[in-house]
Amino acid sequence: MRPISLAHLTVIDLAPPEMIRLAAATGYDAVGLRLVRVTDTSPGYPLHRDPGGLRATRAALDETGIRVQDIEFLRLTPDLDPASFAPVLETGAALGARHMICAPYDPDLSRMADRLAALAELGAPLGIAPVLEFFPWTVLPGLSDAWAVVQASGRDDVGLLVDALHFDRSGSALADLAALPAHRLPFLHLCDAPVAPPYSEADLLHAGRAERLPPGQGQIDLTAILRHAPAGVPIALEVPMTAATRAHGPAHVAAAALAGARAVLAGVDG
């Protein structure tokens, strides 16, 4: 059975120790931790500046047996100094993470590729590698755009993160997904949503950050995505459901996401 991780955005209001215990109680294998704030209205948990929080997080991991699959979220901006991210990398590595998610916010794609290479060099001694995610509202709207930058980095240890929502919304091609070398796609973000193009930028941001659906409850062809991805690729469930979280709590949302994913995976993995 392929491992399933709980992405922090699904339960973003929970601090890492609470999130880890919820993941264990619900039946997940791993978590992805948001150590860096993404927007002004959503939290980040800077454990690299919080020794007490880091100790509590490590204790929760030891207590539950949950592992950290990835950390996030590094925005690749024009003024980024990769070395400034070293404390976050070191903290992620201390927690056992093997990947750090990066986002494309630099119009100079050559510089972005160079920054990815620098981050890979910083992370290599720590056993943690960058993965570049694409978003339809950014300079890298689709899979082929992001793959070109990953290749331009010149590093074989720079990966690519495909999120089912962004793959669908960008109109990315299944053939491009199938052509990726397996080691470049270390895990996949799975979720669902209604499919009703065209989408405004506000639509894209709202679905991306606030309201998605558990796998199998929308119209994204998740089976096709999974069948074109490397066999057995680990899954992370990034399923923010703001209204349901308010009404029923984060445990309900995490459990619904996991139940949906297992049902979809049963049809793919047998």
C-alpha cells in the first residue's frame, strides 16, 4: 500500500504537534509541515525560530511514529538569497523531511533555475531536496513550464511536484506526466474539485487555498493522473475545506480526505 501524507494546508490552523497526532489518529503515514507562512492570512510554523515548538514536534513524531515527508513553502522570488533558507532546511532535515516545496514567483526563469540548483546544493548534505510546484496563476502555469525550469537547474536531484488541482486547471497533458523520470516526481498532491472552466484568477486562488473536495467527490480525472504518474508514487492529501472545517472540525476533514483517497487508490492499485 502506497504511503499517504497529510499536507498542512488541509488542517492549517493546527500547530505541528497537534497536526501530527491528528494524522496518526486518523490513519496517515506521514505529514508535510508548513514552516514558512505563505500568505498574510494563513499561518506558518517557524520551528527554526521556536526551540520549544521544535522539541514538541519531535516528541509528537517519536510518540506516534508519523514521519515528515516534506516541508514548505519557499517562494522563489527575485530577491531570494538561498543561503537565508539554510535554517529552515536544517530544521526540516532534523525532523526527517526529505523534500522542500518551492513555488515560482520570479519572472526570470533562468535565475529561478539557478536558485533551485543553489538550494539543492545546500540541501544535499542534509538529505533534503527541492521540489518545484507549478500554479496556473504564476509564471509557471503548467507541468511543461515547470519541467523546463527543473531541467535547466542542471541538478538531477531537483524534483517536480504535481498537484491534481493545478494539473487539471492548467490543462497540463497526461503524456507529459507519463514522460517524467520517476525519481523527479517523489510524491503527488491529491485532491478533487468541480471542473467547470474557464476560471478567473480569483477562482483559481479560492480553490487552491480555501475550498477543494476529497478525492472522488469532484470531477477531476484522478484515476488518469495516477495511472500516468510513476507506479506507487507516494500521495500527499492537500484538501483545504474551510467551510467544513468550521462546521465539523479538522479531524473530520482529514478523515474525509483519507477515506476518499483510499477509495480512489483502490481502483488504481487494486
